[in-house]
Amino acid sequence: MSFFTSRWVEAPGHVAQRDSHLLPSGFRAAGVAAGIKPEGLDVGVIFSDRPDTVSAARFTTNARLGAPVIVSREAALDRLRAVAASSGCSNVGDGQRGIDTARGMQTAAAEALGIEPVQVAVASTGVIGVELPRDKVVPGVVAACAELGPDAETFSTAILTSDAGPKRACLEVALPGGTVRLSAQAKGAGMISPRHATMFCFVQTDAALDAATIELLTGVCVKRSFDRISVDGQLSTSDTVVALANGASGVRVEPESPDELALGEALDALLRQLALEIVHDGEGARRVGRVVVTGGTDVVEPVARSVANSPLVKSALHGGDPNFGRILQAAGQVWPPGDPFIVDLEIEGHQVVSAGDVVEPAPAELVQGDEVEYVLTVPGEGGETEVFFSDLSPDYVRFNAEYSS
């Protein structure tokens, strides 16, 4: 089965798919059951054997930060070699005790792997506002370090919470200078928007990069993927993306080279597909929408977010109802007061509204598929953006009504 399942992600021609659980050369991973969750794997570690590994990271911009984010942001983010992650409790809102637990995870991984604590990022996901048991998570990190192996199957399972299943891929990328591998493991299904989600994504490549190059590629690709998704309009306290490059392939990617462009294209496609898998998961989602907005540079982003996060638009999407009035209402509610609101709207390529007037309602069959596209043109020039969003289902409401601390 192809990893690139969305029509909104084009698989680059120089990319070949490998078994999703595989890792690039020089990386090892493991997941173990530490007892944080009632059952199943809940602590994982991923590690680069190469001392010259370079890295980049991105975190949530929520003012309410989880302890793992606080600790990880203080790490050596350009030379990380490991990530220690846990699921079942997000370690948010536990004060100094939570910080100490996150640092305990970091220190335990560093000692077991023979690296500096600042070369370890930590991440935790799950319920907010309860204690992450240190007597379980720290031994779990040590146990995972002892079981490291050449694939990410157990690791990618250990980071899941409400996900329907693992989100992961391994790609072989034919660069002009040689072939490298690129892999990633992600999690996320709810509390998604607007910058990342309650999500993790850990990326590995055995290409040799400068720290500045992996920083640039990670930043650009995250902006085009995890920054563009919404399930429920809720910005998480714990979002974490970490990318590691260890050079084990021997293929050097120079800045501003054809190799950098080709690797960037592969990373972009990888992260966009993983981001869409998060939205498709959506804790009961049936359909995914893509809203594209063109117009003035200052208005396209708030308009797109307002449409993507509207419970009325999302409910219509779930029901397969091409209710364009809800789309225009959501766009209009964030429009600058007094400015003319003369718009065009297409649903799945069907012109519904032209210059603010109804042309022809979209047939219902246009919005019955798994993916539905809305294109909105608003006044102004120079701006264009997109947001991918899930529908609003009874299953989502039921799940989050019953999800308790």
C-alpha cells in the first residue's frame, strides 16, 4: 500500500517507499511497557549512533508549556542524538515536580546511551494536569535504551494515545550525489491546531547535513505541513518535532545544492502526508477538507482558519452537505469591518459563488468523498494559504466527553 494516499501530496519521482518501520543507517529505536498506560507500550527511545549527528526542533507556541517542552528547549537543539518519549500523561501543570521528571528522563537516557543530557530531547503526551509517575517513566527510559534495535516498530507504537494506529514511513531518496534514507514516526489525532497539534513527529536521515541545513529544511517543511492542520482548533501544550541527520550513508548534502533541493522535496512530501494522516485520524473523522484562500496578505490566514475551525462547516463536511452559506459566514466573521466582502467560492472545482453572488449550489455528490476542497478568493492581492481540517463527528464529541483525567 502506498504511503502517499492523499491527492494533495505528490510523491517525488526520486523517492521509493520502504517498509514503514525501518530506520536509516546508524539509528536505533525501541518502545517498552512501563505501566503509565493501563496496557500496551508507553515509553520509547530513538538514538543516533553517530557522534557528529546534527538536529533541529520545533515546539508548540502555546503559553502553557508542558515540562518536556520546557526541558527540551534548553537542550542543544543543533546536536541532539536521542529522543525519550512517553505516552499516557503529558506532564503538564505539575510544577517543579514535572520539570524534575522530564529532566530525569533526559538524564536516564543520556547515562544509558553514553551521551550528554543536553543531547537528549524529551516528549510526553496524554492527559493534562496529572502527575507523570517518575518511578515508572524513568525506568522505562532505561529499559528502552537496553532494547534498542534497527527499526522503529515498537517506538512508533509507544508514542500513541488516541491514535487509530501508528503513523510512520521510511523512504529511500535518490539524490544527485547518492542514495539516502529518510524516516519519520508521528502521533496525533485531537487537540490539533494551528501550529502542530497534540502531536509528535520524529524524523531521521542518514544524509550528512550541516546544522544550518537541517534547521532550514525542518522549518520550511513544518510550515507546509504541521502548521497547516486543524482537527478542533485547539493548540496543544506539548507539540514537538525533532529532526536528526547522522551522515551514516556517506552522502553529503551541501547547502543550496541540487542534493539539498531533492532532499527537501522528499521531506516536504513526507511531513505533509503525515500531517494529513493526523487530520484523517481526527478522533472519529469521516472526511478531510482543504480550504485554499487567495487575496490580501493580511486576511487570507484568519479567513482560512475561521473556515477550518467552524463547527458548522465541519459538521456539514461530516454530513456530506455542500453548505456554502456556512463557509461564507465563517469567512465573513473575521473580515475587517467596513471593508467590501466580495468573494468567489469553488467547491471541488464547481463555481458556487462569483463576486459575492450565488451562481449555482454545488451538487451533493461533489462532497461525498474522503477529501473535499474549498477554494475561496477574497479581496486583495499577494496572499495565499491553505489549511487541512477534519470534520466534526458524533464520535469526536463522545470521545472527548468521556476522556477524563
